[in-house]
Amino acid sequence: MTIIVTGGAGFIGSNFIYHMLEKYPDYRIVCADCLTYAGNLSTLKGALENLSFRFCKINICDREAVYRLFEEEHPDMVVNFAAESHVDRSIEEPEVFLDTNIKGTAVMMDACRKYGIERFHQVSTDEVYGDLPLDRPDLFFTEKTPIHTSSPYSSSKAAADLLALSYHRTYGLPVTISRCSNNYGPYHFPEKLIPLMIANALADKPLPVYGEGINVRDWLYVEDHCKAIDLIIHRGKAGEVYNIGGHNEMRNIDIVKMICKELGKPESLITYVTDRKGHDMRYAIDPAKIHRELGWLPETKFEDGIKKTIQWYLENREWWQEIISGEYKGYYERMYKNR
Ligand code: NAD
Ligand code: TYD
């Protein structure tokens, strides 16, 4: 079995690669990643030593390079993680989101059509459903919830989902889609909420909470997401969408306070800053389908996962300090200076 994993030098893709290499030593795993600001080869250091693993620096929008890779590798499956993934960046500069998230997905699926494939899996997000009101805790996103996006990021992901389903119906491509809630864990890029707050708190820098900090996200430990995708690509049904989430809703402010407590830092570091434009209020996944059909359940409780994550950032300072000392510095200043 040969699997092409796109975006494998990023947060979730790299965790998925480590999961697959460990669980299926006889599989060949090929990572296709063009190493944007969010992709980091040092993240894959452990995998690069493994003979079952190959890294290819490829942009998924580059049709020729993608077709060449298919001719070399004859993959049985593709798991498409590659994406521009940060809402704040999509608000500043939407175009690259359309290129990678929509066109790149189409190129990967065209290659699958041309060369044949057992499964194309599209890694999507709960953000395609838009948001839920804070005063209706009884409401959850199911796979039947209409698509209703808020940001250029979520719109580009929704477009890719629709395209994937159309390739299934029109060309019979064996596509599955997973829509997961917010992930956290090792190798999370330090511009996202949890790693950013850990890094800033450790440096005694202000902790920038958008608006009042009452927006709710449904957090899932990244390993649980990887296990869900593993189940879907092996046992999921082509043409189906699977929601993934752990019924673990938290307000941003409560997460930031938890991180302060865990690191022994004062809550006075918390600084309320101008809200994100179009900021989604609440995400909440109903994961009943994947539980019922594939037996998936999240294994890591948030209280344990957040401790493990903080510990990982403490033990792997080199990894994230190198990132925040590079071009990320300019991004941070642009994004937070006048907020
Ligand atoms: P990430 O930003 O950490 O990593 C993205 C990776 O894709 C990077 O390695 C980057 O170099 C690569 N990439 C970007 N553009 C590329 C291109 N044109 N060609 C090849 N490689 C390219 O993202 P992540 O948080 O790991 O998210 C992975 C996927 O999961 C995305 O599709 C995202 O929409 C989805 N998702 C993320 C979350 C989350 O909480 N992070 C939740 C649900 C779904
Ligand atoms: P983020 O990690 O960017 O994920 P997403 O927007 O995809 O859910 O943000 C999670 C939540 O944290 C979101 O409500 C925005 C908020 N947030 C802050 O309050 N401050 C920050 O500096 C960042 C990056 C996010």
C-alpha cells in the first residue's frame, strides 16, 4: 500500500505520517509538501530516517509535478491535508487560499482520475458549516447541516468539499471527506491560539485574546483526528462525509487561563484586542455518524491533552523558537501591532 500524504510537513499531516509509519510498517508513505511558511522539514526528522518514507517538495497546484509523482509512486490512496489553514491570514490575503485549497485539490483529484486510485481523502473542517449561536447549546453540526461559510479560508475549504463530491458523482472517484473540529497537540504552528499562548506566556509577553474571549471551539487532540482518518480511509464509504469532534467545547478565554495556570504565569498577561472580522461564535460537532458506522471515539480528554501539549512545547523549544525567530516575526508584528 502506497499513500501520498499532501501537506505532511504541517501540523496534522505530520502527526498523521508518524501515526501511519508506526501502525503500518509495511506501507509506503510519500509526503508531498511545498514547504510554505507553515511547513517545516524538521517536523519530519523522525520520519526521514524511515525507509518506508519519502519526502517530495511539490506544490499541489503544479500539475506536471503531481502527475510525475503519480507515475513514480503509483499510489493506492491520497490523503489531502495540504492547505492554507489560518483564518487570520485568509482575511489579509485570500488569493493563495483559492489556489492551494481549491485548485490544488482539483489537481490532486485529476491525477487520481488519470492514474486510478482506491481512495482520495479530503481533510476538511467544521468551519464549512459556519457558526452556531452561543445561546443554543442544544445545536450541533451534523453532516446534513448546510454549508454556510464565514471566512475566505472556510469558503475555500467548502469549495474543495463540493468539488470533491462532484468528482465522486460525475467521475465515480472514490472520495471521502472528513470535517474535523479544532485540533491541538505537538507540531502546532505557533500562530494558532494554543501554541501562541504557550509561547507568549513562556516569554512573559501579552496574551492577545480577540474580542471578549467568549467564542467557543470544540477541541480535539490531534492523535484522535489521525486515528479517525485512518479508520475512514480503510473502512469509510466512498462518497460519504464524516464529522470528527470530541464534544469538548471551550471558550477561548478559559483555555488561555488554563495555560496561564499550568505554566504558573499571571492572568494579568491576558490582553483583550480588537476582534477578528466576521469572527465565528461557536463550533460544535455531532460525531454520531463516525461513532455509529466506524466505531470511532476520542481517547484523549482535554485536561490530559493540554498538559501533554504544554509538556511537548516545553521539551521542544528549539522547534518553535526557530519558527518564531524567522519570517514569523514580521507576521506577528503586522497582525498584532495595531490591534
Ligand atoms: P498547517 O498550516 O499546519 O499545514 C499545512 C501544510 O500544507 C504545510 O506543511 C504547508 O507547507 C503545506 N502546503 C500549503 N500549501 C501547499 C501547496 N500548495 N502544495 C503543497 N503543500 C502545501 O495546517 P494543519 O493545521 O495541519 O491543517 C491540515 C489540514 O487539516 C488542512 O486542510 C486544514 O484545513 C484541515 N483542518 C485543520 C484543523 C486545525 O485545527 N488545524 C481542523 C480541521 C481541519
Ligand atoms: P485559531 O487557532 O486561529 O483557529 P480557528 O480560527 O480556525 O478556530 O483560533 C481559535 C480561536 O482563538 C478563535 O476564536 C480566534 C481566537 N484567537 C485569539 O483570541 N487570539 C489569537 O491570537 C488567535 C490566533 C486566535
